[in-house]
Amino acid sequence: MVTTHSFEEAERLADRVVVIVGGRVAAAGTVAQVAGTAGLEETYFALTDGHEVER
């Protein structure tokens, strides 16, 4: 298991990914399932309404 904030690293290294938003699982699956054609970074911003979540 690896945790990262680097979308490029996740796409390169991971077979499966989980996107967590506000402490909850917003998406999970293979990179292709989660990212679709948009890519992980665009998917993340779509799931968070384009705003980074405060930590």
C-alpha cells in the first residue's frame, strides 16, 4: 500500500486507487475505473467540486 498526493505517481504505480474526500471514500477501483478518460487529477477535482479539501 502506498499513500500519495501525486496523481502522476498513483497512475504510474497503482493497480487500484481510492480517492478520499472529507474522510470518506469518494471513489475506488482500478486506475482506469476511477480516472476514466479524464485522468486521476481531473477526477479528483470533479469529486471535490474543484476545491482542495481543507486538512
